[in-house]
Amino acid sequence: MTTLLYRGHEYLQHKDPADKQPVELTYRRKVYTSRRDQASTKHPLLTYRGKSYTK
């Protein structure tokens, strides 16, 4: 068992570590920026007690 530390307290992990292969993450600037721009233009119009606003 592996001893872990959280906020100064030690505890034992009760499950075995996963035997998965690590995944290499990639950064795709063009995809990220285009999706960020799409998300920023889609602001739903919200209404609360007769007042309209966007989030």
C-alpha cells in the first residue's frame, strides 16, 4: 500500500494503482483559439424577474 499525505495527515491508499499507459497531451493552438472564440460569441440571453442580461 502507498502512504499518501493530505493536509499534513498521512493515510493509506486502499486501491491499487491503475496499470494504464500514460497519455501524452498535445496543445493545438489553432483549435483552442477557434473554440474559445466560438464559446465567447455564444452568450445566451437570460431573464430574471423581467430583467434581461447575458452571462
